[in-house]
Amino acid sequence: MSAPRRRRFRLGLVVALAAAAVVAILIARPVCILGRTAIADKGDHRVAPPAGELEDASRLHRVRVAELVPVPADRARAEVEIAQVLARARAAELPVAIAGARHSMGGQSLVEDGIVIDMTPLSWIEIDEDRRIARVGAGTTWDALLAELDPRGLSVAIMQSNDSFTVGGSISVDCHGWQTGRPPIAASVNALSVMTADGRVHDVSRAHEPELFSLALGGYGLFGVVLEVELALVPNARYDVERVVVPTEQYAGVFAREVGGEPDTEMAFGRLSIVPGDDYLGEAILTVFRRSANQSELPAMGTAGLAPMRRIVFRASADGPEGKRLRWQAERKLGELLASRTVTRNSLLSEGVDVYENRSATSTDVLHEYFVPRASFAEFVERLAAIVTAQGGNLLNVTVRDVSTDHDAFLRFADQDMFALVLLFDQPFGADAEHAMQDMTRALVDAALELGGRHYLPYRLHATDAQMRRAYPQLDEFFARKRALDPGELFQNGFWRTYAGVTRERRD
């Protein structure tokens, strides 16, 4: 080999080795982050409460209970035994709370020194395919319902983005989902069976006892025990998936163009970048699901792939800026490549909270949710970024959904078409972290209120009395109607005791 060729060879080898070293460095750091997260995430380190105590999904609201009563699975027996429990509670002057999967985070399904009725065994499903309705026991979980609907080519009209919750719990918080142009779940509820404090069962709907129907939807179990729910159904469908990356300040306009005027668009959600820096929350990914032209031979319902890897990437974002940056790069650059080009509606809805939930013994995940008029979205995000940065909140996720006006629930949060921002924070255990979260929550509630919005009620009870009544001007009337229908105040929970004046201090 000639000297010039040897020099060119050595130069090429050096360049190749340098390039390989750069690639190794670029790959090694993410691998190190994910490996560290995978080791820390191995196993479930959550500590169960001691005997005689219960907690909700936050692991921050734990109470001593007099009794936990699982209801029978049989409908007739359940009705009889629940009535007996209520009679016994009235005689003993014990309060009663209604619990499902207990994914609320402020004791909405628990009551101190009272009886907690566990509704999860009351799980049964009846489907009328011709009328496209399902009647289910209140303890039925959405994954069980979807499994029954999918072979029939049917789906639920409205539900939240995870299927781990009970139907009774979902309608009691008036949940909403990422079905576009739809109100909260109350709009898809045709009828309810509710047992009131006197042990009587009421079959209620918009036409029959409409007041109780409206109050029970989003009533947090304060008006009675929801036994059965009749839901409207829709056809399952195949969707084409499209993604658009936009500056957050343009998100509302892009959403209106890509989703608002497109009748084939049936589901959509946005995600905001949580990477710290000057452009914090400044970039968004809008994912749109449009009805495919081909609706023949829909595949059987499946779940999203790569769940273990998606979990590790998500949990890595709790550990610092590098994990957050890695996750956003994965969502931004690789998400479309890893996702199927088409997906069914039921497969989209078929994912449990276990894919992302915090299993640590030292911290927990806390949800917030804020609803703002669509014209105020960009300004609220600016305020959100400033508040979280100033307060040092460890924000793991911001999902954006649209929700239309609610005409059914009395304690409605959607009094107009709005954007919902679902926030997930990692919060260490301890009094200092709880106080910091309370301060940040109140600042965020004020920001939403100043822009004509409000906060959602199934989460930590940090809003002041004044904030609550400004956000929900119908709240005192809601409580008055509860006392009229339940004069003995049999049904109670953490939400009631915090804001209705039962054994609480003023927090204005």
C-alpha cells in the first residue's frame, strides 16, 4: 500500500472510530438513564396501610374506618345487603362512603371512622346490540365492558383514557375522555338505579326524577349508592393516526383546523413538552385519530405495544431534566414510527393505569386537571409554566383534551366548550412536599379562575373555600340539595367534610 493510501486509510479509520465513539456516547447516556430507572422500578415498593385503615390512589389520604363492606356480586342480594348496611349505619350514627377502584385522590371515596361500601364485586354486563345500550353493575370496570363489546363491533361513547376504573366511579366524578366534540360522560348515561339513604331504590333518568339523576352524575356518592348504569354505545371503528408538532401558542388554532371541522375525526389529544428550559411547555404534539375508509374486518382489540419500554421511558422523566428530555425526544421523533398506522377505537381505550403508575416507597404521583376556555389556552400554559417553575414542581406529563358543554350534571365543570389540561406530578412523601403542593395548586387554581376556567374535583382537596365557590357557584345549592335528600347526612366523604362544613376548619 502506498504512503498516500496508508494516510487516507488511517484518516478514515480515525474518523470512523471518532464517529463510533460519538454514537456510543450518545447511546450510552440514554441507556444509562433507562437502565438506572429500570433497576429502581423493579418490583412494587408501595406499603399497604395497616389493618383498619384505607387509602386512595394518591397514597396521601389514609383514614381509619369502622368497617369495609364488599357488596355481593349477585344483584338482588347486593340490593338487600346494601339496604341493611345503610339501616345499620343510621342506627349507629355512622357515616357511609361509596368506593370503587379508589382512584380519586382526596378521600372522595373514603370517610374517617365510617363504613366504606366496596362496590367492585357488583360487576355484571347486559348488552342490547340493536338499541346500542349496555346496562352494567356499578362495580364493572371499563376493561371488562370493552372485552364484551369488542366482539360485537361496539364501543363506549365516552370514557377516560384508562380502563382500570369502575363505571360507577366514573359517572360519580363525571369523567371525560379524548373523544372529540363530546361532553363529559354524563351525556352518554341514559339511566341510573340509585339507592338513597332511606334504603329505597330509584330508577332515574332525564325523564324520571331528573333532579336526582342530575345530582348523582358528578355527585361523588353523596346522594346515594349507584347500583346500575345504562350507557349509550357507538360502533367500534378503525382509525388512521396523524401527528402534528406545533408551538404550544399555535395549538388551539391547529386543533380547530385539524379536528374542529373534520367529521371523520373522532378522537384526539395533545401532549406538551415538559423539558425544562427557556421554552418550557412551549412545544406540543397533537395526535389525531380519523375514521379510516376501510371499516371491514376490524381486528380484535389489543393493547398498545412496548408497554414495558414505554413505562421505563415515562418513569425516567421523574428523575430529572435528562429523563424528561429523553422521553420528549422519544415521543417527538419515534412515537409515530413505533405506533401503528391504524388502530381501533377499543384498542386505544384498552390500557390500564399500571403502565405508568408510581410504585415507589418514597414518592407518589398526583393528578391535577384544569379546564380553560379555548381562547385562553395559550395564556394559561404560560402561567402554568411560570408557576410550576417558581414552585419547583416535578411535572411528569401534560395531556390536552377537548370537552364540550355539559348539559346534564348539576355540579358541572364544563359550562362551555373547553380545553382540559391533565397534569401529573411526582410528589415525595412528607409534610413539606404536601404544603408545597398545596401552595402550587392554589396558584394554579387562581390562574384558571382568572381566565374563566376552573379545576377538577376528584383530586387533592387543596383549593380554598373561596376558590371552590368561585369555580363552582352552584356548590352551596348542591350541598343544600344533598341535605334535603339526605337530611341525616348519612353519605359523607373527604370532599363533603372539607367543603360542606362537617368537622373542618375554615380554609379561606
